[in-house]
Amino acid sequence: MAFVDSSKHESLSNVGNRFIVLSLIVALVLNLLPLQGIALSLRPDCVALLVLYWSINQPQRVGMGASFIMGLMMDVGDASMFGQHALSYSVMSFIALLMHRRLRIFSIYKQIPQVTLLLLSAQLVMLLTGILINANLPEWDFLLASVSGALLWPLLPTLVRIPQRRRPDSNVL
């Protein structure tokens, strides 16, 4: 595996469980912010993005179980059909867990097409479960969340690593 940049993966090896849980809670709060109009359509699914990120980079810690729990919390917060987000995030996480080794080989920018497809798969599950319960098709703009999430994908590692950076030691010359 000569293509893998080991320095990129070393910095995530010391991530604690508390940090992962805290990042998922922050993503849940960001998802539940009250937005209207085009801002609501363009808002990426932060929980899906972070679940996807941790499923790829920490598959032994964040998998389908964590995805399901975060989905249930999102269902309660969003007042949607109970289990709709949970199923959606679990399917997305399952596919990401199948592909996590392959995805880690690529640079962050080359991951964008695969991440877009994973986010669209989650949106497709949401669409199909929504159709099953009330047969109303949403407008096309529900796909914008996946596109905006994929465009934010290159920023996500930087944002996640900011709190993990060590402060420079003032005693060092």
C-alpha cells in the first residue's frame, strides 16, 4: 500500500471516544438549527457527514450501531418518522464500512465522488421511506444537501483536527 499517506492516519489514532461523541453531538445540534428557505435546502446533513467521516477513519469505534443511534436521535429532533434517519444512516455507514480501506487510499479530494454517492444513498433511503409512508414526492432540492455536504468534505478533516492540535510549548526555544 504505497499510496497511503501514513502521516494522515497517525493523527487520528489517538482520538478519544469522548471527542467522537462530542463531535457527533455538535453535528446533531447543527442539524437541528432552525433554518428556512434556501438555507434549509443547502444545509448539509452534518450528522451524516460526521458519521461517514468516523466510519471511514475510525471504523472500529463508529459503525452501524453508532449510526443507528445518531439516526434515532435525529428522528426525534426532526420529528420525522421514527427510524427513517436511523435506517438511512445505517445503510450509508454499512456501505462506507465496506469501502473504508479503499476510500482511505485516495486523497481527500479524490474521495469527493464516492462521498457524494454515499450521501445520495442516504438521501435515497430517506426518499423511499418517505414515499412508503405518505406517497408525497419531495421537490428536487432535497438533493442539494448531499451536494453541499460533498463540497464540505475536504474541510471536514481540518475542522475535526483543530481541537486535537497540540499547543506549542512555551518552554521550547
